[in-house]
Amino acid sequence: MARRNMLVGMWAAKKLNLDEERAKAYSEDLAMGTLDVERSDVLAKVRADFKAAGVVQSDEEILRVMTEAWLQASSPRTATRGDASDAAVVQIARNFMSK
């Protein structure tokens, strides 16, 4: 999930026109938010940051990017460990994306 949030953070940082250093910090902050219940709502965080910056992006598009990042972060090439529940969730996301 942390890797997914980093990928989403880099996408969002690009939309927010952040320079490389700020983009990295932004994506790392989203990843660290995975560990904090109060900061773990990535959709709400990205939506609020987009609104504050005047970036128009639908929730559906943000969720699509989050799902794609999840699949990318969970691919066998990038994953080092996981359990059956990870695999099941990834398969559900792939089924969702194919519809």
C-alpha cells in the first residue's frame, strides 16, 4: 500500500506542478500516511490538494490512478513479499479495471 501511495503521490505531484524535490517529498508523505490512520485516506488528501491548487480532476480518475498504481505496486516484478489476501485483492482490482 505504501508503494501504491508513492506512485499515486508522484502522479498527483505532476498534476500539481511540483518540482522534483517537492514531488518526492509529497509522494513520501502519502506513503508514510499509510501508517497513520488519520492520514491514510489518500483519495481525500489528493482531492483536497487538487482543490486547493485549482486542479480539476474527478474522483473517478483519481480512483482509476490509485487502482493502476496498486496493480503496478503489486506486480510480481516489484513485489518482494505478499500473502494470499494481497493476491486476491490484486485480482479483484484487475477484474474491476477490465470492465
